[in-house]
Amino acid sequence: MIQLNHDYDKLKPSYLFYRINQKVASLRAEDPHRRLLLLGVGDVTLPLAPAVIAAMHRAVDEQSRKESFQGYMPELGKDFLKQAVADYYSRLGFRPDPEEVFISYGAGDELGSIGDLFASGNRVAVPEPAYPAYVDTNLMDGRTVLSIPGNWDNGFLPMPDENLDADLVYLCSPNNPTGAAYRRSQLQTWVDWANALGAVLIFDAAYEAFIIQPDVPHSIYELPGARECAIEIASLSKTAGFTGTRLGWTVIPKALVREGRSLHAMWVRNRTTRFNGVSYILQRAGEAALSPEGMEQNLLNIKQYRENGRILMQALDRLGVSYTGGVNAPYLWFRCPNGMDSWEFFDFLIDRASIVGTPGEGFGACGEGWFRFSCFGSAEDTAEAAARLGRIQGS
Ligand code: MLT
């Protein structure tokens, strides 16, 4: 008789962002005229850069002509895009071998798929609060997941201690959801810990383009020793507004070897089996997004999201609410008022101000009693949300 994957029984009934989107859909169905302010799911609201749009148009035209038409893409990505990624990193002060870059449809997919490299008996540690897919995908694969709790006292930046017994660790810096970002010396401690134990770090760099402080690394490979212990997963979703367009990459250095085997070679084996490559049109879009001209345009959007962060920080300051994030990251993370739990505050904010945020509990048990605002909303909605927050307190 067929046997299903009973590791699904360990999951919450629905995925955090799906639940929030469903809530928004039901509120809209109840009252299509209600002005909901969406600061929940971290989805971008500004359009793609002109350089990206132009590249996509050109690529569509190429696909319309027999001489330039392209069929299957190479599973690991087109050379022009792997080169563009390597060039992008070199502007950050580090240059991977383009062969170490694997082009993907985005970090969300990759964070789950990368688990194929690791046996189900591995112990996975997740500094929490964390992007819920780290935990959920590992539970689905049957691995044991340990939470390393973040809190106000450790700045939501948990560090390994001598008791940490894990084979894989997911790190996200700047962090989703707390917006906190590891300093160079802290990340070096993680790298040294992983190399000492033979563990592997999965570094989620989705928010690196928001970093402004010089002591915060953009890539794990800025740290000596990281090429021997880390996989980096990156995405254009937040850097270039590709949440709906989909493009990212994964770096697996050839120097990353465990049990005498190259993880790079294993991932080549995996991708060439399970994946048919990213569409040509999107790869040209990605190349344009990473070009100096494209990045200059992307940074104008990022500047607007930072401004949203500033407006929300001012609103929280006026309310006397302490928070993390907003500096190197497009998220603000704060304690729910009046001892409310996260989902209670979620309902309260919708009820009183039609503001949709994200309950901290969705990012792990230590997020209970905390709340996240996304800075990716429109400028108008963000300003209106700040005004409504002020009015709630006054009422
Ligand atoms: C979030 O709200 O945390 C993001 O939208 C998650 C993601 O990037 O998938």
C-alpha cells in the first residue's frame, strides 16, 4: 500500500505567508472598498528597472526569430549570467569562479532543494526567528531541527556555543524577519565554528543589497574559511524587484568538501537531473539587473524602501516602541503592545487600522509576542500606515 510522507504531520497546518495572503483575500472579499495597508508579506511594489525591461523586450524579440531562437537552457545557467554574477560579487570585493555559480529561479526554491545534498539523519540548527521555509523544508525531509533562539538581549543574532551540535546551520543576514545583521567578527565566529566541526552553513543573502554599514558583510565569502564550509543562496527578488519575475543563484565553492566529496560536483549532478534551467528571457533580465546601469536603477527603488523604513521607524519612535531592523534591512521587528500575542496583535491591527503585518510567532516560537512590518509597501500606504498607527494610540 502507498505510504505518504508523514513528516508533513510535524508542520503547522498552513504556511505563514499563505495564511496571511488568505486573510487578505478574505478581507477583500468581505469589503472590496476597505483600504487595507499591506505591510505583511515582504513583496516589492515598485516596477522593474528600465534596463531590465529593455533586456526582456530584446530577449523576447530574439526568441521570435529563427536565427536567434534559444531552446533548452544549460541547467546550471548561461555563461553570460554566471559571469555577471561573478562581476557583481567582484564589485563587492570578492570574485567567485563563474563555474561555482548556479543560476536558479530564486532563493525560496533553492533553500528547500539544497536539502537534497544532505541525508535525513543530519541535525539542522536554525537561529530563530527565521524565514519559515528553513524549518518547514527540513521537517518535510525528515531532519531534526534545533532552534537557536534570538532575543532582545542577543540583538536577535544568536551565536554558536560549545554545546551546539549541528551538521547544517541556516544563517540569514541581514535577517528576515528581525532586520538584524551580523557583523564581520560574528560571522567569522560562525565560519570558524563550522570548519572546526565539519558542519555546513547555508547562507541566505537575499537582503544584502540593503546593507549600508561597512562592518556588515554582503557575502559569507568575505570571511576567510567560508569557501570551505558555506553555500550562499542569493536572489534578485529584493535587490531588483524580481519577486514575480523569479531569478537567483547559488554559490557552491569547489573547495567545499565533506566525507571526501565535492558538494559542487554533487549539486551539478542534482541540477542536471532535476532542473532544465531558467528561461532565456529571465537570464537576460538578470544580466541587465546586475549590470552597473541596472544596479544604479535598482538602488533608486531600494532608496524608496529605505525611506518607507524611516517613516515607519519614526512612527514607532513616536509610540515609544523599540525595534530592530530598518537600517541594513527592509524589515522592522518590535514587541507587540500591552502583552498581546503575535496573532492577537495581527487581528487588532487589522481591526483598528486595516494594517496587515506579520505575526512574529510565524518565524518560530521565540518570535511569539513580536511583530514584523515590511518596508516594501507603496510610499502612500506606508505613510498612511504611520498616520493610522499614531491615531490608534490617540484613540
Ligand atoms: C517575507 O515576507 O518574508 C518574504 O516575502 C519571504 C520571501 O522572500 O519569500
